[in-house]
Amino acid sequence: EVRLVQSAAEVKKPGESLRISCKASGYSFTYYYIAWVRHMPGKGLECMGIIYPDDSDTRYSPSFQGQVTISADKSLSTAYLQWNSLRASDTAMYYCARVRALDGIDYWGQGTLVTVSS
Amino acid sequence: EIVMTQSPATLSVSPGDGATLSCRASQTIRNNLAWYQQRPGQAPRLLIYGATTRAIGIPARFSGSGSGTEFTLTISSLQSEDFAVYYCQQYSDWLPLTFGGGTKVEIK
């Protein structure tokens, strides 16, 4: 069974750093892209970027380039999303998702709620 | 960036009735389109990929059609668990993968 299990909810202050995680199981982690998707309150879904764990090739959506860092550790079958300096506007639910080369996103993590407030 | 536009934003439907949701792409995406259902407090769930193929475990009352720039998700005979938000997503251009703004299907 394919599973993507994300780290727990976080409450942070503006300016703080954060890394959230997404642990994959039930398939060969190395050979499927992982996408990170932001869901802000009352808004639609936005793909932040994708990573191919085998070689860590990472592509960022233009809106998120330079704002976050996506990485992966093959040995742990885990992908990460990192911020160096959070802002209140980063408050959102963040999902990781598995991407099939020909068929798009098929499995989603349960989501990690990030709240940034002073 | 390929812009995905969904209509209507909200659809009020009585249980047992059918519903038709639309999705338009700003340029051709061939059949590289998926539909997702998101219930409150849950992650999205894949319903349809390749514009017309139901994902594993998805009931036959969900069907997808279209190609190029115009797509439709049809739900026949809505059940209580079908009242949710539905998103379309294109994967023709991965940079970035883009979603429609969503259609909320609510109980009439």
C-alpha cells in the first residue's frame, strides 16, 4: 500500500526556520517524483515544486523559487520542504504528493498545517 | 504557465441528482488532466486521470470527458459523501503543475 506520512502540525513565529517532512512507503521512493502543494485558507491548490529523489533533480514553480527549499533523502525515503525565514503569509496546509510521469499526482500525504503568528 | 479555470464556483445539487463540472485550460493539454475530490478536513483524492480514466476504487458514477482545452467531470446520482470540493489539474506542463480554482458541490 502506497503511503505518504507527513510530519505534525507546526506553530512558528515570523522569521523562524522550519522543515517539514513526508515519509514514503509501499513503493520505490527513488523512481517517482514528489510534489509539494500549498493550500491556503479559502484558496485553491498550488504546486510549489517537484523533486526526483533518485538524483534530487528539483524544479520550483516560479512563484515559489527562492522562497522554499525542497530536498529528499533516498536512504530515509523522505522528502522535505524547508523555509529559512517564515512569514505570516506562509500560514497554510502543505501536502506532499506522488507524481507519476504520465498520469500526474496519484497519492497524497495527509497534510501538515503550518501556522505562522507572532 | 497553463491557467486552469473551473466553473461554476459553487453547484447546489439535491441528493440523487446529477452534476456536471467544467474545467478549461488556457492552452491545449491534450488529455493530461486529472480530477480530485477534497472533503472537509481531508487531503485531495484522485478520481480521474488521463481526462477519462477512473482511478482504482472510484465508483462508476464518476466520469470524465474532454480533450484539448475543455473538460467535464460528471457525477450521476450524487450520494451524501460526494458533497465536496472538486479540482481539476493539468500535467501537460510540469513547470508548474497547475490546478483549477475548484468547484464546491453543496447540498441544495
